[in-house]
Amino acid sequence: MIKVKIDTKEIFHVISIEETNLTANMAEELMELVAKKQEEENKSLVINFLGVESVDDSFAVCLQQLHENIYAHKKSLVICGLSPAVKNKFQEHDLSDTINITPTESEAWDIVQMEEIERELDLDTD
């Protein structure tokens, strides 16, 4: 089972991954965990990779699917705390072009809050 810590904020969940190497099996476990969490309470997500040293190819692809699912429900997904090796893996899969990636968790929170404001403003103009 993938080890994570979940911290719930007002408009988002922070999932801190407490593993150093992420495999294909862990990708499936993360998807199931997020799906369950989103069923309970549909919120934006910040996933903190601080401490993660390597990521399997399938894990990187899984994040793209997760990104699409979260945004389809009008919520945000931001990844933060990437090591250079993990950042390179994400770039190999062009994830840095589609997924919001920040150096720190604090910056990730800022993006989630800005996107929430943008969605609220769009609703007001409809």
C-alpha cells in the first residue's frame, strides 16, 4: 500500500507521498485513494513529492489521467516538491506542459486558490 499523509484544507486536499520510489502498482493505489477521497468531498488536490527519488513511467502517465479527471470536475491539481530525477521523468512524458508543477507546497496552494477564483469569476459571467 502506498504510504501517504493527507491534510485537508478548506478548498483542497494535500497528499504528501511518503515513499522514495513510485511504481506502477502504487500509481493504481494513488488513483483509487484519490477517487475515494473525491467521492467523499470533491476538492482540488496538491500532491507533494518531497522525498520521492524515482517514478515509474506508468506512474507519470497515471498523473496525466488524474489531471484530466480532476479538471473535468472543475477542480485543480498541482504537483510540488519534485526532485531533479522525478522532474526529468515528468518532462520525458510532457507532463510539465499540462500539469501545474511548483517547487514548493506554498506555491501550489497559491495556484489552487487562483484557479478557484478564476472558476468563481467565470460562473459569475454566465
